[in-house]
Amino acid sequence: MSPLIAPSMLSADFGNLDNQVEMINNSSADLIHLDIMDGLFVPNLSYGFPVIKAIARKARKPLDAHLMIVDPDRYTEKFAELGVKYLSVHYEACTHLHRSLQKIKSLGMKAGIALNPHTPVNNLYDILPYADFVLIMSVNPGYGGQQFIDNSLNKIARLRKMITDMSLNTLIEVDGGVNLNNAPLLTESGADILVAGNTIFGSDNPEGIIRRLKGEEL
Ligand code: DX5
Ligand code: ZN
């Protein structure tokens, strides 16, 4: 099965935002990944609502927002209003994760749990039936262009087994350091959605890279 591809706007050229979104619209990408950082949960700031609005106005692919912020429930309604379809919050940032997921779903969005590299997938045992997708961070969140952490492949395989054993339909998204070498291994291990920033936007032929990440021969 070929994976869904979610280009991460963090690596896009923000001086040329409309063209960058148009490139994604015209490509075989499936989602547009938005990285929201608050300088507290992660040691970096990214972009906020005015930029998301500008992307949303132009986008013809569903928006997938990844919240790397503390107390994300404060903004759930706002992301729904902006037309976000997939919203993930960090396991490590939510004291009442079940409530956070229910709130996301009640507003018509797909609810995701994002996991830092050090958080075991086994911790998801009791919450997994309430999530539409799990985002496995394969780098420490905060920056684009980092090196893939190899143990992520084991985590994905273990999570895939949990999902199968529990007869769930939960999707697995992988985020960080995804490239043309590890993409086939990620898909084999059970990933459904591959996020890629640097690999796509750092290329002269981003649309070709998106097709190759999907496993197409060019
Ligand atoms: C990192 C973000 C990622 C990042 C991925 O905190 O969550 O989505 O943009 O970038 P690459 O693909 O360059 O590692
Ligand atoms: Zn992300």
C-alpha cells in the first residue's frame, strides 16, 4: 500500500507561500502538515493563526495540524474554525488526554496523539481506541531537517501490532527525518502517513520527490 504524504510547511519558503501551497495542490500529496510551536513545549517558535489562515485560503488538500504546545485545548475551536481536518496533540502535553481527543472529535476533526521519541507506545494501551491516528515523532520535536531516530521503526511495528490486536482502524503517521531511503522501511513497518519537510522542500523537484516517497518509480 502506498503511504499518504504530508509535506511539512515548516520547510517551505514563507516569502513565496502561495506558490508553495499551489505546488502541493498540484502534486500527489495527500495532506498539508502544519507545525505549531510555542517555545515552551519545544525550544522553538513556528507560526500562528495569520499564516495558517493564508495557507488555508489557498489549500485544496486537507490540513493536518501538529500542536507542539502546552495546554492545546485552549485552541481546539480555533483550529476547527480555520478548517483543519486532522489535529494532533502531544501525549506529553495533555493531563486529560481523553478529554482533549473527545473535544477535537466533537468539532468534526480527526483526533491524533503525537508521541515524543522517548514515550513508549505501550503507554497508549487504554487511550488508543479513542484516537483516529497516532503521530510517531522520529526526531525530537522543534526543528525541521534533523536526523531520523532508527528506533522509530520498532515503535511503528509495535504500534501496528497493538492496532491489529485491538481490531482498530487507527492510522500511524511518522514525522521527522523522513527521506527516500527510510520511506519504504516506514511503510513496511506499518506507517500510513509520512510527513516530510526538508526532503520535499529542499529538492529542486518537490513534486517528483512526493511521488517517489509514495513508492512510484519516475
Ligand atoms: C518537527 C516537526 C516536523 C518537521 C519535519 O518538530 O514536527 O513536522 O517539520 O521536518 P523534516 O522532514 O525536515 O524532518
Ligand atoms: Zn510535525
